[in-house]
Amino acid sequence: MSDPRTTPSILTRGAVDLSALRSPAPPPASPGAADAGSGPTVPGDASAIIDVSEQTFQQDVMERSLTMPVILEFGRAGTYQPLMEKLARESGGVWVLARIDVDANPRIVQMLQIQRIPAVYAIVAGQPVDAFDGILPEPALREWIARACQTAGVAVEVPEDPRFEGADEALVNGDLEAAETAYRQILAESPADAVAEAGLAQVELLRRVDGVDPAAALAAAEATPDDLEAQMLAADVEVLSGEADRAYARLVDLVRRTAGADRDAIRARLISLFTVAGPDDPAVASARRALASALF
């Protein structure tokens, strides 16, 4: 599944340098003393969630991130996201959630250019590798954490999103209306979710070919090469027949031979077929380059 956010990472707002937050390592604790370098832990898994201050940032974030991913959550005392805490406890110590009270730690807020809360950063090997602000639904947050951990060479299993079970079952059973409703609900919760977009595009494709004789559709396209509707229907049939390369080439060629509203319609159909396959399909990448060449 793709990146769930529709805006660039907040890391792109400017380079982030954490070196100014480094401080000398604290002196060793006296025998039997509590660990003075770590903030108070939250009941549950004591290693999963810590509260960090400017004084403990070096040890709890910078040094800890050398051995495991650290997820920084910026919020206010009493208003941290329960979902973040839940996922941290489930991690089994693979990564740690470090919570920072923005009111009590203005220097850290300034250094990391926090503009709104909640804000979440992933720190790996002493450097931020990704970040977002706002709130993500659980499936998207799980994927974001998994990608951050992968940067550190740590594998985190992402469970199947249960929201897709009903949508996919409806699609398989031919209940296109129920499938469309389910995919649109997912997109309302997770805008730009590539899997939901692909499902919705597949619903539209199946509606277009409902009741169509594949052989007759291909024959009609062969007989009328300039008939836009015939060519688009033939491309739909080819995609469902496992010949997506042929479908893409057919429509790219038509883009080269058309202009204005006709070209726009062909391009829109081609983009819809790309969505069915998903952005990671090698054939889509090649066809996108061919489309760009045809357009410009």
C-alpha cells in the first residue's frame, strides 16, 4: 500500500539538524539508584513508552536511536494519542515511543520546526528519517511505522487491513455497488490509499465490460481504428484478459492521433487502467513514459 498522506513530509520544510540538542552524557547512576536519564514510563511495557525532556533527549532519543528506531510524538501532557501508545506496547520492544510535551520543551520544538500538534518523527541512527503532522488512521499509521523501522533494518509486520475484507469479498461476488461503497469509505478515511483506488477503478472497469462479448469488442476495434469508444472498450477487455501491455499501447497510440476533448478522454481512460494495476506495476511505469512522450 502506498503513502497515506496527500501532502509532502514535513521534513521537506527545511533541513533538520539535531546536533544542537546533543548534551554530554550524564554521570553514571549510583548503585541501586533509579535511572536518572530516562523520563517516567507509562504503565505496561516499561521499555515501550517514555516521556522525554530536553535534559534526557540525548540519552533517550539520540543514543537509543543508534540501536532501535525511536518514534517521537509531540503533544501536550494528557493529550497524547492512545493509538500510538497501543502500537508501541504491541511492538515488543522493536521500537520505542518517546513522548515530548511541547509546552515543557520549547527548545526541542524550535529545533524540529514543529508547527502543529500532534507531530510525529521517526529517528534512526540519530537522524530524522520521516515525519508527519496530524492524525493518521490505524492502518496508515502502522504502515508508516513499518517503513520507518525498515530504514533501520528492522522488520515490522503490518497486519492485513480488515476494512478491505468486505470490499474485496463484494468485488469477488460481483456486488459492485457494495464494493464501491466500501472502497469509497476507505478513501474517505485514508485519502489516496492506492489499494482502495485500485479497487474502485476495478469496479468501474467491470461495470464498463458488463455484458460485453470480448471477441466482438476486439473485432470492432480492429475494424474501426478511429472509433474512440470501440478502442477504449477493447483496451478494457485486454486488461481483463491479462494483456495490459497491449491495452496501454493501443490507447497511447490513440493519444498520439487525437487532440482536444478526444485526447483528454483517452488519457483519462488510460490513467484509470493504470490505477487498476497499481503504481508499482512495471508495465504501468513503461506505459506512463510512453504516454508522456505522446502528450509532449
